[in-house]
Amino acid sequence: MSEQRLRLGLIFNFNPKWTGGIIYLINAIRILNFLEEKDKPTVVVFYNPSLKKYIDEISYPYLELVPHNFPSIYKGYVSSFLKNKNVFVDDLVINHQLDAIFPMHDYPVKSKSKAKLVSWYADLQHMYYPQFFTKRKVLERNERIKLILKNSKDLVVSSQAVKDDFIKFFKIPSTLNIHIYHFVSIIESLPESSYEEIRDKYELNDNYYMISNQFHKHKNHKVVFEAIAELKKKGIEVCVGITGRFPNEPDSPYMQELHDIINKNDLNQNIKFLGLIPRGDQLLLMKYSKAILQPSLFEGWSTVIEDAKSLQVPVIAANLNVNIEQLEEKGTYLNRITWRN
């Protein structure tokens, strides 16, 4: 009789707008395919029903998919305090006989479970750029982090830069182990479209560059737009395709700022907003681009950069510590002192 497989629970409960977090966990499951057959755990994915379309992309032989309605943050924390148990995960561990569960985003109280509960936090952007968040959101993030540090035994972060930030901004208990996991992008296949087909589909010029980021102010698209405008004045035409989900607000100040730069400098043929496109198309556009541009003021371990590395596409990035850690000598870096905000 074969030895029973370890049962690993994965919490798939992200904001649908945060594709980076979604791709992070999908890649974490795909990586398990590289283990020896005997070492592959049974993976029980507890997913928010709103994310089902992403769940359907997962290919793994020992997979159990469990739709789950997670409690709201505030209700979950209050209930956890009153019951003295972590209502986000404790029942899941018992009901599904789990040996471990990851990633723990909420750890309001210490768990009595014998399972290994591993927390995860993407980055501490709000400590560097609080102006990009509401005061309530900054307070919420800090309180959730403090409870993770207090109640967890293991915390996974994606880079040495993030670990350094935790040590810089928070008191780390001696009982907490911080583990650095440099996740990678597993690209199983690409659509078979040619360069000409994908370029024509999205009406891009020859020799285009790519930016694949959400439209948040800290993503700093405008430094690229202003550079394109300067090049245009010198008679150099550059084309950039930009993918990403547009803001819900029809009058987004950031989008208006970007469009003002385009209109002022006649860049409509140079800058192409492509929106949220199929991932296969996005990866093909990246593959055939001259380079990926990553001008952000702040990043965690970038999924876009990992995609570019897998596709062997050059990256021009801001010289953030995390980008340098991720790209090393293979990156081309923008000097932050030249940025205008």
C-alpha cells in the first residue's frame, strides 16, 4: 500500500482585479508538477467562486477544487476574536484533513490546529507611498500585518527586499521564521499566432515595446510617455503597447493625466492602450516585443518580469532593489533620480 500523500490546502481568494496574485498561486501549483511522482501532494484549492475562470486553467494530477464563500475581513476578525479560533481556515483544516495550508493572509488569533499554517505577504508598498492608499486602508494593512507577525510561525515573502522591509518597519518576533520564495513563471504553451498576426490584431507598429501593469499611479506610466514625447521631438518614433485592466472610475485622475500627455504631444500612434486581453495574447505580445518596460515607483517580485525572463525578452526597469534582485546583471535600469512625479 502506497504512503498517503500530504494534503496541502491553498487559499485562492484574491481581488479579481489583482492578476499578479492570481498568477502567483497558479504558478505555485504548476511548479509542483516538477516534483517526483511520489512527492507530489494532493492540492485542495479553496477558491472564491468569482475566480472560477482562473481555476479552470490549472493542470495538476492530484487536485481537489472546493468553492468556498470566505467571510468578510471585518466579520471574520470579529468572529475569530469571539470564538478564539481562526474562522478563515480552522474548519477547512479539520473538514478536509489538511496537513498544511497556504497562503494565510489573515491570522487574527493563534491557531490550535496541528496543520502547518504558512502566511504570505506580497510587499509593503503602503509604508513607502501611503499617499496612494486611504488612511483606513493603511491602518487595516498594518493591523493585519501585526497579527500575522504575532500569531504565525512561518511567513513567506517573495524577495530579500521584502524581508528587509519587514525588518525595517516592524518588530519581528523570535518565534517567526521568514522564508524567501523566489517564484517563477511557468508558461506551459503559447498561441500559435505569428508576429505579424499578433501585431496586426492589436494594431501595433513594428519594433514595439510593452508595458503590462495595472493603471495605478505608482506604476508610473507617465515617465515612459514623457520619454516617448522627447524622442518624438527628436524625430525618433517609438511604439508602446500597454495592457492592463482600466480603472473602474470613468473619470480616473490618473488616466486623465496620461491622456493629457498623449494629446499634448500627439502620441496617439505611439501609445496603444490594449486593455485587459487574453493572457495568451499578452504573452505573445511580450515575446515579440523589443523589450518589456517596468517603470514602477514600487514593485513586489514582479510577475511581468518573471514572464519576460521565461520568454527571454529584455527588460528595462526602474532600479528598485527588488528589480535588481530579480533581474541581476540581465536588466537595464532606469535611475530613479530622473523620475518626475
